[in-house]
Amino acid sequence: MVMIKVRDMEKEDIPEVFRINKENFTTDAWTMEGFEREFKLPYSVRFVAEVEGKLVGYCILWLIEDCAHVMTFAIDRAYWGRGIGKEFLREVLNRLKGKVKKVQLDVRKSNIRAIRLYQALNFYIVGERRHYYSDGENAIQMEYSFDGS
């Protein structure tokens, strides 16, 4: 198991977060301005994961009422397959506990790897959004509930 450190994202992290985002998302990658804008939003919560001082992942959520919405989440492809995404998300969930009742996200229907990761952390499928992504692919809607329901 790789030791990861989870901390709040800082503005200085944006170039590396942008690189990881661009590497993971082709048609729906965020712009640099999109990441910068998150720091101005009062409901935006931003985390990064580090391994041996290197930023290897990020997660941005919006806290709206009793729900956290995962807006974007990715792990550096060079670090895939080491359990980093699972440990990172587990820690993000720990930090959200007591602040919200549930966490929701959308994931490409074709992204089986991500769907399995979320299911391993007890997210469950609640629906599907047709033609959600800019290339027309559907999104699977998933949810995690802190009360176990």
C-alpha cells in the first residue's frame, strides 16, 4: 500500500491539477480558468493527494445543502493501479462525514474502472443521464450515503 497524504488544494497546485485533468478527460476537460474559479466559490471544497511530496490526484466537490457533488476527480495515470484513488476518496469521505448526508457523482457509462472504484467504496447506481457528456455519452449517476441507506 502506497502512503498518501491528503490536503486542501492551494492555488499553486492548479498547473499540476490541470495537467492531470487534461490527461484523464479528453472531451470534457476543465480549463485553467475553471480551476481558478473554484477558489472563489464558497460551496467549493478542494483536495489533493500526494505521494512522497508529488501531487498525484485531486478532487473538487460542491457542498450544497446536505449533499456533496463530486465535480471532478482524477489520479495521475502514472499512479493508476496502486490503490491511490480508493484511499484518497476514502479520506475525502471521512472529511465530509458530519458535514453532508450523501455524496453524488456522475461517471461515464464506459468508465468501468471508475464505476468499480466507486462501488468498492459503497457508492451505488441511482440513475442514468442520457447524452450527458459533450460527445453524447450517457452518465451513470452514483450516490454514497453516510447513514447507510
